[in-house]
Amino acid sequence: MTELVELVDQAARGAEAAQRELYRRFRPAVVRLAGGFMALDRDEVEDVVQETFIRAFQSLSQLRDVASFQPWLFSIARNRARTRLEARG
């Protein structure tokens, strides 16, 4: 857990290597989560994944408890998937 906290802290300070590592570690889980929204096609899932990480990295300095990075990231992904579905009408 300490390694994750350090990675998140570094990524929050703009360290691209830390951001890439977080993306590498968590992308598969975010893909599975977004893919669980059956109405999304493969391209939409990929869009949700990209939007999730962009928003996460832009807002990372606002994360109060860096140990809660994963649930926070997943909530962003769920919200992005829901927003995409709502935009369809």
C-alpha cells in the first residue's frame, strides 16, 4: 500500500512516470468496470477509460486520502460511463 501512496503522491505532483504506472496498473480494472455497462460498445468503453484517467490526473491534487485512490478512480469511471449513456438519450 505504501508504494501506491507514493505513486499517487508523485502523480499528483505531475510526475509522468508515476501517472503512466498508475494507468498501467489500473487500466484493466477500469476497462472491466466500464465494460460492465452493457449498452456501451468497445469504442465507448475506451473513451470512458481515457476520460476517467484524464479527469483523475487533473483532479489528483484534490484527493484527500491517497490510500483511497482506487475507489475514487472507479467512481470517476462509473460517472463517466453514466454520463455517456445519458448523453445518448
